[in-house]
Amino acid sequence: MIACKLIKEVAKAHKMNVLGIANREDNIQSIRVCQKLGARYIHTVYLPEENDMREDGRNYNNIWRWYID
């Protein structure tokens, strides 16, 4: 959560009010962090075969939208 607080301050300094977050669909801890932040779950996407993130066995990512207040 400390990193998220830092990111939030950087985003505010750059006049950003929305951030996108992607995490593994099976990463429960990361999902809980998104929920604690108040981020909104958008959907789960299938990663194309040529995507570099598939090298570690990942097939799907959750997409979240975090509204910075």
C-alpha cells in the first residue's frame, strides 16, 4: 500500500485523476489491494499468444480503474 500512496501523489502532481491497473487473475493479494484502494474492476482480458507476459505462464489479466481523489 505504501507504493500505491506514492503513485497516487505522483499522479496528482501530473494532474492525472484516473489510473489503470492490471494484475494476474489468480493473484489474490493484488486483487485485495485494488479493492482496498477503491479501484473498480473493469474486466478480465485474455493475453494474446505473442504477449511477453505469457512467458511466466500467465494467460489472463484483470483490468481495474483507480479514480484518484
